[in-house]
Amino acid sequence: MLRPSPSPFAIFIGATAAFALACGDSTTAPLDGSVPDASIDAAEDERVELDSGVPTDMAPEAAVDAAMDMSEVDMAEADMAEACGEEGAVRPADCGNCGEGQETCTGGVWVLSDLCLNQGECAPGTSERRNTPMCGEEARICNVECTWGDFGEVTPDGECLPGETRRATEGCDADEFAIETCSADCEFGEPFCEPQCPDLDTDGLDEEVCIPAGPFMRGATDPDPRYLRYPLVEVQMSAFAIDRYPVTVGRYAECVDAGACTEPEMADGRAVLADPLVQNSAILQLTWNQATAFCGWVGRELPTYAMFVKVARGPAPNTDSFPWGNDFDCDEVPTLCGGSDWVFEDVGVDPRRRAWYPVDTFINRAPAFVSDWHDDMGVYHRSPESRVDPTGPEGPGELRVVVAHGPNNDVARSPGVTTPDRYNSDYQGGAMFRCARSFGGER
């Protein structure tokens, strides 16, 4: 809205009043109660300020300049306004952003009303910019219909969101994760290393080995579902830790003494636990339930069948049954050829019986317990869900898997490594066992 410009006289009066106030003396009210001249002057100053728009407390020179500047602005606005002839006449007008407004003839000029209908989002030709979460920049332009066009790229995105982390493929030891963090500039920085298996137990026969995350090859081309060996597929595994050695007589005796485990049910079970000559030998003649109870006592679990096979075979694409090749060879492990099926011997004494990973006394005459329920027809192992951190068929079932990996099993000598057999949970089958911990997959 336009306002009338102050007259040159008002401008002069305002400037003169400001000058007089700045230079005048203060006065006191007379005792007779009359209004002093200073009060009249102050009232006149207030009127002048309202008329001219110039504060009276300005310096005299500044007051004159301000008054002249404001007069020039007001006169320029008046010059820009379009003159009209009929007071009160109205006409349609563009009120911005493609809106529909109205002008009224007021004081000889057309004045735009405050009412504006059907305005668009923006003024044609204007632009708008915004930053993207990944350090890029986008912009859009308002079209002739007063609506925004689509955002287009001005600066491309960076490679990551600030604070995002990812695993790198190199830069750390095999048992560590290489972790890269995205910077404020949306670029991944140098990797830092953290253990894949934190807080590993390194104490004597309780020692654990970290098996890094990654794929392994499970199964074989032999389509016999009884042995869970078909088909040959790549399986993704999270990192896990597994005991370096089978659970020994001495370790199991500690669990019995603590009241968390029961004695072996064989006739000479108590005598074996007390025999000082076999304390470092793997304990046998336990049931699956007893083995599970021990692993729970030490804060671990029986390994899954998939864990066992990965330890034996190593990472993909390896498909060999044994560290030296695909067939069992008595020349490689002479201690397992000839003689009786089992003798008490200290664990870890023969490095040739290690798995692909440094897990000792892994190749044996005796089978080993794992946690899986048995998959009678191999349905689970053909399903996609069995290819990421598999834990076996959903239970409860009737039989548990016992895995043989050694010279006494013909199928273990053929491609595919390990032969699952099946026992009920209370069967004493002479199996050894070790415990494990997962660092990713659900158990």
C-alpha cells in the first residue's frame, strides 16, 4: 500500500525540530503549574516525527539526510504506481506466482489488494537448491505454470553416508575385520582393524580358534541324501570360534565336580575321570545331551554341521576332503592306520591331524557330535535357507547328527568331506566333541 509523501514543509520542520532539540537547554516546570514551552516543543517534536517519519533524536545533519532519502523513496513509489481516473474502480491483476488478484483505484493510482487467489508454488524462473544426505547438491527451477520441476543433480553424491561403516577386503590380519568409516566428506577413510572373534579364550586346552566370516563349499555331487552331501553349494558363514582341541577327560571332570555335568554312563566312567594318565585325552562314551550340557557350562554350544564342514574344508572354492587332498592317506596320518579303533592319547600331539584351519585332533577314528537335527531326506540342505549360517532342520526331531571325518568311514574318503550319521540324544556312541561360539548367525 502507498502512503502520502510528507510535504517539503513538514520535512523542513522535522529537521529543524531535531536540530533544535539537540542544541537546546533543559528546563524545569514553573511553580504555578503552567505548561512550559519545552513541553510544547516536545509535543510538537512527537507530531513532527509521526508526520515525517524521522526520529527527533537523530543528529541534525543525519535527520535532514534521512528525511530527504525517505522523501525520494516515497516519490519513486508514487511515480511507479499507475494512475487511474475513477476512484473506487477495480480491475483484475497478477498478484505473483500465477495468482489472481485485484487492484482498486485509490487516491488516483491503482493499488493491489491483499487478496490473492490460486497462487502457484513459486515464481516462474526462480530456482531452489538443496543438499543430499551423501554430500551432493540438487536444484530445481520453477516453470511458467508456477510449479516446481523435478530436482536435478548439480553436484554428484559421495560414496557413502557420513558415519556409515563397511567391511574392507584387505588391510588387516586374517582373524580381524577391516572396518572403514565414512567421513563428513562422504568418503571412506583408512580401515581400522577389530577382531572377528572378540575375547577368544587362549588358556591351554580351553583355547579357541577364530574361523573368519566368508563362504565355504558344502556337499558333493553324490546325490545320496542320507549323508547331507548333495548338492554341492556355496554357503555363507558368519565368523565363529571353535575349540582348538576336543574336550578332554580333565575338562569334563571339572564340570562334573562343579555339579553341572553327569558322569559318563559307561561302567568305568568314574575311574576314567580319576585316571591321571588320561586327563589330556579326548573324553568318549558321553551322550549328545551330556556334551551339550558341558558346552553350556563353559558358555558355548556344540558346533553346527556347517561349522564342522567349514573347519574341515576351509574357505570356498576348496572342495578337498582333507588338508592334503581329496582321499584319506595313511602315509599322511600313520597314527590313524592300523591298531584298534581308539586309544587314549593326548590331544594336539599330531599336527598332521589338523583341519584346514588350525584346529587340532580333528581327523580321527572317532566321530564327533554336532548340534543339528538329522535331515532324513536332505530337504533342508536343498533349501535356500540352508545357505546362510545354517543350523539344521527345525526341531524337535528324533535323531541328532554325528559327523565322522577319518579313515574309518568310506564316504569321508570321497569328495564331500564328513559323513553325517544319526543317533538319538541319549545314545552312547563313543563320539568326541568340542564347543563353539557364533559371532553373527542365529543359533
